[in-house]
Amino acid sequence: MTNREWLGRRLPLWTLVLVGVVLLGVAALLLFLVHSMLVFLAISPLTIVGLYTLAYAGGEWRRRSTK
């Protein structure tokens, strides 16, 4: 079993969606609270990970719905 299969079986889809939304929310909150380039550089990984998590959840949902 690969890591992807293990993660898909262990975490429900709502958890993945919630994690992605929370990561994007934290990135947006930091952007509005502090206006500096350093914060922008810190936000970029949060945004990327949040979007990746949401995309992964979408892929898992699609994979599960075709079975």
C-alpha cells in the first residue's frame, strides 16, 4: 500500500477539506494583519500546501465516487 492509499483510507474527505480551508484562512489572515515581504514569503508555502490539500481531497472524492 502506497502512502497515498494509506492517507486516503485513514482520513475522511471532510478532514482534508477542513485542513485545506484552515491553511488558506491562516495565510489570508496573516496577509491582512501584517503587510511585509517577509510575511508574504511565509504565506506562500501555506497557500501552496492549502491548495494542494484541497486538490488532493478533490482527487480522492473523484476516485472514491468512481468505485
